[in-house]
Amino acid sequence: MNNWVLVCVLLVAMGFAYQFGTMRSRSLVDGKARMHSRPVHHGLLVALWCGLPAFTVFLLWSLFEPGILRSAVLNQLPPDMAGLQGHELEVLMRRVQSIASGFGVSDQPAAYELAAAERLRSLQGTGRLAMIASMAVLAVTGLVYALRRLSPALRARNHVEAVFRVLLVVCSTIAILTTIGIVLSMVGEALHFFRFVNPVDFFFGTVWNPRFSTTGAGELGQFGLLPLLWGTVMVSIIALLVAVPVGLMTAVFMAEYAPGWVRALAKPIIEVLAGVPTIVYGFFALVMVGPFFHSAGLAVGLDIRATSALTAGVVMGIMIIPFISSLSDDIITQVPKAMRDGSLGLGATKSETIRKVVLPAALPGIVGAVLLAASRAIGETMIVVLAAGNSPILHANPLEAVSTVTVTIVNQLTGDIDFASPQSLVAFALGLTLFAITLSLNIVALYIVRKYREQYE
């Protein structure tokens, strides 16, 4: 029984425990007793007592089992193998695990490897049975204990809310710690990179030409950020020039003009664009949009590269249309109806009401939606990898190829390279810069949206 099946079985057991708890709580009600909590709270309390202790055992075993099994297997090895460390030890452990799992190895395993694999297989089977037995005992014990505790005066609702409050705090803490861990990992590697390259040369340099060599300080190349940053900004501006008018006009039509059946049909279709994988957009830009722009440019005497900032920006703009249209639609519909009625009552037409009353009132929220879409465009990777052209040159021509920060991160971390070299460490500096830019945009957007909501709630 693998872990997913075990978790599903535990969830099913909690479902039965919930039913037992609700039925037991209803049986306690008579003509005089008054229940402190509803039957649903009693059922949830019984389900939590049944599932949480068993799930705790499952988590602890999953956390400590690899270390325990590793120590047991190492003790099984011959004395002359005790000195293995690092990569050699990891290779040996992988061989033992492959033999124990039944996949085997390409060559003839040694006798000590077979013995270690047998020991590992035996311990895995014994440990899994012990874990399942412990979970079953705890689940049944928790179920019986919770059912015996049920009474009309039991504050089941308080206990359930306390458990869910703790779970919410744990989930929030995990999210916060994950973010902090990501930032600290990027900061540490970026500081290591700045030991090789001066931060002034990095942030204000105009030439990007990292040479993949670590033989000398003079051969590190040039790590100027400005060409990449300008390419990112150029593609994002083109994307916003496409997405903002289309998305905003779509939102106005949906909120103010569209009949109910049209809105119910069209809005989900538009939002489907947000669920399309970005690699699909990139492939679409590479094989359809780019060649179309190139052919159209030749027809009017312009040299438009098939892979260019224009191609990437237009396709990226199509991708972020749902972000702007959906958020703007929600914001426009939240404008109080009294403001519309007052404008119409003074003799303004519907279009004048939208232009002079609704849109100005919704402007802070719309600006926040545009900033959120801009942060989404700045962090996009696959579209610009396939459609921007990867040319890290500082120029202002959108018809030529450019390179962005995300494309460069992919390039610097791809291939057989030394991850301790500045050519690889620069990816963390680029990632930290991109993180700071998108975080700033998100903070500004959330501040504007929050201010708007406080004004009209």
C-alpha cells in the first residue's frame, strides 16, 4: 500500500467517523436537553480525533524513515566500506535501493550489496506494517474516545474552530517561511556572484557578454544588466499596449452593455485564455505570429524579425488580457449603482456616465489590475524564450530581437556548467532583481486596490 492509497483510506475513515459523530450527537438530543454545538461540529470533532493522530504518525514516519533505513543499511555494509563518503556513498545507496526495489542494476551486484538490499527490503516491509498498525490503532482509539466524549454540553464547535485555527496558522507559516527561504537562497548566491563582479558594473553595465571561462578574472566577460532589463521592459510595454485597451474595453462591455446571457457565455470563454499553458503561447508565437509579422512587414517594406520584441509582446498581451478584463470587470461592477443613477438622472447618456462617472470611480482598481498584469508580463518566461530572439543588445527597435531577464536566467542555468562560476551565479542576481521588481509592482497594486475597496465597501 503506497502513501497515496494510505492517505485516501485515512480520509475515507474520517468520513465514516464524521457520520458516526453526527448520528451519535442526534441520538443525544431529547425533549429537554439543549446541545451547545450543532451535530456537524460533533461529527467534525470525531473525524479530527480519528484522523489527526494517525496522520501525525504518518508524517513523522515519512520524515524519519529515510534516515533510519539509511543508518540500518550502512551498519550492514562490510567494515572496509565504512570509509565511503560523499558521492561514492550516494552511488552505493542508490544501487542498494535499486536492488531492493526490484529494478536491479546494470552489472553484477556484490554480495554485500545483495545483503544490504535484503536488509533494506525487510526493514521497509516491517516499518510499513508497523506504521499502518499504529495508524489503525490510533484511528480506532480516537474514534472510540471521541464518541464517548460526546454530550449535549460538549463545546465541540470551540474545539473544531481551535483545530482549524491552528491549521490555518501552520499553513500561513509554511507559506511565509517558503517565501523567506526563496529570498534568502537568492540573496546568498547573489552575494557570492558580487564577489566576482562589481555591483555597479552589473546594475549599470550596457553590455551583456558572459564568457564561459573561470581561468582568470579578465576572462569573466561583461555582465551588464541594462540590455536585459530594457528588453524585459520593452516586451512588457508592448504587451500592455495590447492587453490594456482590449481588456478594459472587454470589461466595460461585459459590465455595462452585455445582456446576461452574453456575459454568462463570453466571460468564461475569455478567462480560458488565462488557463492556456504559456508554452502553447510561445509555440503559437513562433510558428504563427512571428512569420505573419515578417510577411506583413515585407509587404509594406519593413524588416520585421520573426522572433522579435513585437512578436513576444503581442502574444504576451493576448495572454494577459483575461487578467485585466476579469479584474476590471469585477471592479467596475462594484461601483455603486447610485452613482450611475445620479448621472443618468441629471441627463447624461450611458456612454457619458461610463466615461465621466464609472471609469473615474473605478480608476484606482483598474490601475491596480494593470500593475498586477504588468508584474505577470515581466515574469513571463516561455513566450520570450521562444519568440523574443535572445539578442542581449541595447536598442530601441521593437522589430528586432531582444533578450529578457527570464530568458537569460534559463540560458545561464542550462547545460553542463560549473554552478560555482559567475556565469551561473549571475542567474541568482538576475532572479533577485526580477523578484524585487515584481514585488514592488505587486505591493503598489495591492495598496491601490485595497484603498479602492475601503472607499466603496
